[in-house]
Amino acid sequence: MSIQPGDKLPEIALQELQNGAVRSVSIAEAFGGKDVVLFAVPGAFTPTCSEAHLPGFIEAMPAFRDLGVEVIGISVNDAFVMGAWGQQQGAPEDLRLLADGNGEFSKAIGLSLDASAYGMGLRSKRFALYAENGVVRWVEEEAPGEFRVSSAEHVLERLRSEG
């Protein structure tokens, strides 16, 4: 079963590339005392992820800032790949791209995907969630092959409608 509203995010370390070095990032550090949108993609540099998903969040960052909401993107890639992807896409520093290198976080929240049939191994499903101080308020998982409910536009619409 996947993570549900009211659940606390599990304390599983993610990684971030900072100044050329990999740094461990705790969930408490990334989410503690903050309102955060977390979006997940199956893989950095993959078509939908690079052509629509991340670019949508980059474009929408001013709106998220206006709402006082931080944005984190994750993928089952290593921190070097996530750093290179963010740089190639022109992601602003306050849009954090964290690595779930072994897929432990995605698995712990019940949103992992076995893409072995496509030569991609275990990945994260495409989803978005909103958490306040590390507690999930809502989560939306994409249907296989779709890209709608985890888009920046949909996430902003939901945040605005819930005031």
C-alpha cells in the first residue's frame, strides 16, 4: 500500500550533489518545518521527465515561491546524474533534485516501479505529494503511461484550490 494522507514520511536518507560532492540529506532536513511539494520521475533524462515534467516545475517556481511552498524532485538515479540533469535543464537552486539512488525511499512509501522489462530496473512511479512538516497531506500517483496529476500545473491548481 502506498503512503496516505496523515502518514509521516519515512526517515530514509536521499543524496544531493553540492559543489561537486555527494551529500546525504535527511527527510527531517528536507521537509522539517516546511510546506513541500515532492514530485517523482521514473528517470532523469528520460523523454517525458526532461521534456515536460521538470521543465514544468522550473517554469512554475515563482508561483510555488509565492505560495511559500518548497519543491523537491526525486528519481532513482545517483546524485551525479540528478545534478547534471538539473544543470542541463537550468533548474534554479531552490528546486532541489535529490537522488533516491537505491530506490529505498520510493519503495518505503509504496511508490516503486519495476521497469526491468524495459531494461531500467527498479524505479519510482511518477507521482506528486504535498507534505507539511514531513506529514503527507495529499498524494497523487499517475496511471501507467500518463502525465497529468503530477504536473506542476495540476499541483499548483490543487494547492490554490485548497487554500
